[in-house]
Amino acid sequence: MQFYLQQGKIVELDAIDTFKMGFQCEAATDPSQLKSPQSIKKFHINYQPTKKIKRLLKNGVPVLKEK
């Protein structure tokens, strides 16, 4: 999974969800002012659940209290 995310690919796990890498960078008024590695502040993973999991979360998940 790490290999494909580093390549900028979207990773789909059939019954679970989709993952893709995103990043935050410094803004610039002119694209030529952007310096790829130096402009990036941080990376993050975007997670998008499948429709089945979205429905489960929307309807509520039963929670058990630990003793």
C-alpha cells in the first residue's frame, strides 16, 4: 500500500474503502515560484469509505460499554 501511495496512485480495497495521498503546500501567485519539495508543508492520507460503510455509520454503530 505504501509503495502505491508514494507513486501517487489511489489504493482501493474492495469491500472496505479507498485511500489516496494528499498534501498541503505554500501558496504562490505564480506557478513558476513553486518549488515542489520545498513548497510542501505536510502529507496526509485521504480515506473514503465504501457506500456500505457510509450507510453503517449513518445509521449508527452499536456500542458496548466495557466493564
